[in-house]
Amino acid sequence: MVISDHGQAMPETLHAGFNGMPNPEDLPEGGWGMGLIHALADSTHYIRDAQGNHLYVSKQLA
């Protein structure tokens, strides 16, 4: 699945080296959604390019 938008870039703390649920005091407004995505997905990859932000999420289904 690919989620794309044209908003601001995602903060580095939400997509790089994710290691468990973040401390809510370290997050900008929101941020728990990325923790849930990382906990449930098999892999994620985020890029920002001229067309916007793109979050690639994969999950192996049985």
C-alpha cells in the first residue's frame, strides 16, 4: 500500500530507525498513527520527492 500526500515532510523521528512506540512528549501534534503502522506492518519505507510524500507499507497476508 502507498499513502501519498502533498503536505509537509514527515519528521525524521517518525520514520527513521523506528524502535517501538514513541514518547508522546517528543512528537508533534499526532504521531501515534505511525507507531501503529510500524507495529502492524512487515515493512515501511518513506520518501519525499517533487510529487510529495509517499509512505510505502507492506504486510504479508496468510
